Amino acid sequence: MDGKVLELAKGLFQQKSLLIMGRGYNFATCLEGALKVKELTYMHSEGIMAGELKHGPLALVDHTMPVIMIVTRDPVYVVRKSIAYRDNF
């Protein structure tokens, strides 16, 4: 696990922004994660509801912007996983 986290951190190290997405109770995780990133790295980061992506934040996303999607195995797991693959997250 530590190796995967280190690999992720190296990929995010010099980015200007980060988007963290989730749904339902995971939205709180996204907000807290974005806050921790801001506090520790001074990087612009936002936590957003996955269902709201198409209503504005999608305009911020291009092929260079990192997106972390919080996905748990709940009743809408398959839907969120397909969204991640469809939109190349």
C-alpha cells in the first residue's frame, strides 16, 4: 500500500489543481480530502459530488487535471465505475 501511495504522490506533486469526487456519504470524505490537500500542499483542490460533474466542474477538467474518485462497493458502485471509465478518470 505504501508504494502505491508514494506513486500517487509523485504523480500529483507538481500539479496545480486536484479534483476529488464522491457520492452520498463519501462526499464528506471528498471535502475533507480536498481540505487536507490544501492545508498540507497549498495546492488548489476541490471536493465535489460525482453527480454534479456535468453541471459545471467538467469545464475545469482536461487531460492534464488529476481526478481522484472515491468509490465504495455500494448499490451504485457499478454506475460510478462505468462513469470513471467512460470519462477516462
